[in-house]
Amino acid sequence: MRARLYLNGDGNARRTHMSMFFVLMQSSNDPILKFPFKYKVTFCLYDQTPAQRHIIDSFRPDIRSSSFQRPRMNMNIASGIPKFFPLENIQQEGSPYVQDNIMFIKILVNFRCLPKTLLHYIFSLNPGLPMHVQQAKINSEVERMHRDQHHESNEQEDTELSIEESVP
């Protein structure tokens, strides 16, 4: 996989937006991988201030597109989000997304069908942590969410039973 960033936009987003694309690359592992590629891809542009108002946008591959079939050449045609983020928001003085002429971008390929509600948590993790530590924290958060949902559904059942019991 490869990411392509066009700082001044691409196509109909040229000179108005930053464009982000995802590219499948040919590899020696292709014979054992499953195609077409069908996993949700999420891009995150980090807000480097304590506000952490990250820009997060995702797309699901069109599995009929040649971009997501097994690569026949060195790389497939890029696919992604041409209007990822308005240039005026990056170019403004004091932009929280550019500090000391540096931007941070993270790309998440969702192989596990993680819920959308978990994305902000994932992108708020310290990116300096080793990947296995980040993964362990994500797994713990998924388990906590499942426990909370189970607890909420039990509370709702108890409430429903109480209401039914009080009706003459």
C-alpha cells in the first residue's frame, strides 16, 4: 500500500483542497491475499494543539474498480478523497494542522470492521507508542465498549420489566 498526498489538490480539487489517495502496490504476497480489496480506508490529519480537532475522513473501496483488484503492474490507480481538506484552513496563520512547517497524517485500514465511534479514540492515541501497544489499547477499548453496551441493554431490560410489572 502507498499513500499519495497532493498538497495543492488534484483534479477538480486543484488549488482549493489538499487531496489524499490510497494505492495498492504489487507484492510477492499477492497470491495469498484476497482481492478485491474491500476494507474501509480512513485518513486523519492531526490537529497538533490540545484541542485535538483532527480531520478524519474515510472511504469504502468500490470493489468493481480496477484500483482495488489484484495489481497487474507495479501499482494500481490511486483512489481516495480529492477534497480532503480546504487549503485555506492549512495556509492560514497559526493553523493547528501545521506547526513548525510540519503536518502529521495517519492512515488506518480497517481490517476488523471497527465501529466509527472508535475512530476518534484511535487517532487520539499517542502515535509515538509502538504499534503493538496501540493495538492492545484499541482492543481494550473495544472490549470496554462491548461491556458497556451489554450493561446498557441489561439496564433497559430491567426497566422494561419494571414497567410491565407495575402495569395492572
